[in-house]
Amino acid sequence: MLNEILRHANKYSDGLKKIQARKEQWLVKHKELKAHLEQLADYLDANTTYKQDFYVDMLHAYNEDMHGTCADMPSVAFRSGDMPMLLTFRNSMGERKSYIEEGFSITFSPTITGQILVLLLPHHNDLNKNPPEYSSLAVINDPGELTMDMADRIISNGMEVAYHTSFTGMSEPSDNNDQAETQSPVQRTPIGFKRYETTQKII
């Protein structure tokens, strides 16, 4: 029985070694991922028909209590730029208000267990009073096994989901034929407006 208890006690050490190995893998792998996503952003910037621009950001875990960051937990984010919504309001005083849609963000973020959680922050705008929440695209158990082909598939799937949260794609059907795959982890929210009856000439 003592050997059994000792075996359970040693699981903590084994678990700690596994977490440490994952974190060491990520400290190497995130540099490769960042360079790869920068190449992807450059390719999209050069070849897309609409130039919304794409960016790659480096982020670090932040502790609000002491306003510090953790260098051992870098995140890599791939995001798109903002888009004008082609929507302008005017009032009788000549004031104008236009709206933009903020771009999506796909973040490869390490957890305290050393796994990498891939999160999507979808498109959002000031017209939607309920800010969107992050949704999970993937969990990578061993960062060292992440290939750039895998990263490309995750980005592709994430962009497909993100498109349907944009005002440009809210009403469009999914590209996927598989019913299970078309269910977006992000809620689509159509946006409408109150109507104002007036005989005033609208310019």
C-alpha cells in the first residue's frame, strides 16, 4: 500500500515535468509560428481584393494585481484590420456619425498547464450592445507537435467562422456542406434599427 501511495504522490512530479516540457516547447515554437503568420499576413495584404490589412501581435500574460507580465507565457495573435460599415447617420444640426466594424483576432495562447488554447474574438461594432466573447477553435496539448500546416488549417477555419460574424457575411451560408461543421461557435446577431417617421427631406 505504501508503494501505491508513493506512486500517487509522485504524479505531482511527473505532471510538473510535463508542464515544464510543454512550456519549453512553446518558447521555441511560438517564434516559428509568429514568423509564419507574418508571412501569411504579408501574403494576404498583397493579394486580397479588399485591403483590410492583417497583423500579427505578440502578447504576454498580464497580472492585474501587481501590473506585471510573464515572459514564459507569450501569445501570438493573428488579426484583421477594421472595416467601414458603409453606414452614416445625420441629424438636423448637421452632425454625422459613421460606424466601423472591428477586425477578428485568432490568438494562440498558452495555459498554466502548458497547453495552447486557440481563441477567436469575432468581428464586433458599437451597434451591438452585447460585446462578443472569445470562442475556442482548438486545444493543442503538446506545443512541439504544432506544425505550420496545422496552424494554417486553424487560421482558415477561424476566418470562416469570423466571416459569419461580420456584417459582410452574417446572411451568407457556410462554405462547408457538413451540417455538424457549419454550426458556428459564435452567435450571429442581426442588427436592426428603430424607424423615425418624418416628412423632412433626406439628403
